[in-house]
Amino acid sequence: MFKEFSTRYVAFAFGTWWVLWTAVVWYIITFYGVSWQQALVDASINMALLALTSIAVLNTIKFYRPTRGNLLYLRLWSLLHALFISAVHGWLIAEIYSYQIEVVRFVELSSPIRYVFNLVMIGISTTAIVIYHYVKDEREHELRKDAAEQLAKETELIKLRQQLQPHFLFNSLNSISALAGSKPEQARKMIQQLSDFLRGTLRKEEQQLTTLRDELHHLQLYLDIEKVRFGHRLETAIQCGAELEALELPPLILQPIVENAIKFGLYDTTDAVLIELTAQLAQKELIVQVKNPFDAVTAAPRKGTGFGLNAVSRRLYLLYGRTDLLKTHTEGNLFITTIHIPQP
């Protein structure tokens, strides 16, 4: 639609330009005592020839862009076309008025001025057309560049999401294998939960944004699987007001953060561990905070160097163009991960 509008605009501007110059030339010729009828014929023929030359230039430059090396040829081309137009114009006027002496004499006297005028008009038209195509080429180049960058960004986002799943899937399958012999009911339950989780993941792959409600529902599927793996050792607490559930965030953004919290909260201890998730809205940003305990003796405080948090940080940068949307810090024996999601 934009292209069609642009073409119509250019055609309208092109036609208006030559109509206005026809009126100007007609007025100038009548100023020298020529009848308005003859002046109108004279001006119309001259402007029509110039317009046709401009159309020829326009069609030529569609396929051939002048460069600095061949500007000399372009100038020579303009000189010859101005001479050609002046000659054709004089011949047509003489033919129309049957070579009347007054008309022929007027054409001869005005030829030098007419030639300079035609040369200037061809130069202006050619320059305008070259600039138009240059701007158009630059615009198309920028659009192609933006499309390529968007495609690369989407490809990287897909790659990041896909890289987060395999190790979780392997751990779940190992747990199912371990439960299959001793606790077959729990194994079947975990298979169903894993199926629901993966089905939800596939549905979210094509989404750019999802609601906090859907994201927390998907996160709960993940936590149900992990609770089968770790049993009573894993406790979770999610605090989210109902008024926040419609807020938007990237899909599958919370699961790797919680997975990171479980990994570094449970792996260094045999005690029960509480993973806390809280959500709030402040300054038009959805702020989600995940807390997990860690043992300062057996585990050095993490600074977000794990792949999961790095992947989340990278995704947030690709989506929002900011590097300050994921932060980590410690408070006593708690490791806290905070993400900020800008809201419309």
C-alpha cells in the first residue's frame, strides 16, 4: 500500500511540475507579444518534449545508476538532448504554422535562450530523478537490513529457548527411569506432567509475549515435575496478585530462572529448600524476583554466570534492547535473581 501511495505521489508531482512550467513558459512567451494561442502551442510542445525526456531518464535510471566515473557522459547526454529537443521543437512549430515568416523568425531568435532553458530543465529533472532513486535505494537497503537483523534476532531467540530444554528433559527422563521400578505410579504421573509441560512449551514457541497468568501456569507444570524428582526437599512459594496476571512478558522466561534457583539451592544440601517467587508492578515494569538459599561454605555466591541466566539476559536484550533487565545479588544466605519486564 505504501509503495502504491508513493508511486501515485511521484506521478502527481511529476505531472504538476510540467503543467506549472507550461504555464510559466506560456506567460513568458505572451509577454513578448506572441498571441496566447501560439504561445500555448509553443509552451505545450516544448514541455511535452522535456517531459518525455524525463520519463526516458526515469526508466533508464531504474536499471542504470550513474556513478562519479561516468558523470561526464551524463553531462554530454544532457547537452545533446537539449539540442535535440530545441531542434525538434523548432521543426514542429514551423510545420504546424506552415513555416510562417513571423513564427520561424521568433523560433530562431529564441533558440539560444530556449536551448539554455532546456539544458537547465534537463539537468534539474535528471538530478531530481537520481536523488529520488538514491533515496529509494537507501530506504530499500535499510528495510532489507532491518529484516535481516530481525530474522537473525528471531533465530537467536529460538536457539536460546531450545538450548534451555535438553538438560531438563534428560534429568526428567532419568528420574522417570529411576521411579519406573520402585514407584511406577509416580513414574506414570511424571510422564503425564512432562507431556503437559512439553506440549505447553511447543505452543509458546511462536509467541513473542504471553501473560503472567499463562507463564505461571506453565511454570507450575515444571515445578510439579521437579517436586516428583526431589520430593519433600523442594518447597515453593509464589506470590502474585490477581491484578498482575494480565501483564505481559516473554514466554518461557521464568522457568530457567527457577531452574537455576533449584540447581544451586538443592544440589549443595540434603535439607528442604524453599524457592520463593514474587511479582510486582513498579514504574511501568513487571518486576519478578526469585530467591533461593545457598550454602556459603560449599557454594560460592553466583553472579549470574550460569548458562540459564546468561540466556535469559540475552533474550531480554534482544527483545527490549537493554542490558539492565536482569540483576542478581545476595542477602545473607539468599541468592536473589530479579528481572524487569517493561510494560506498554
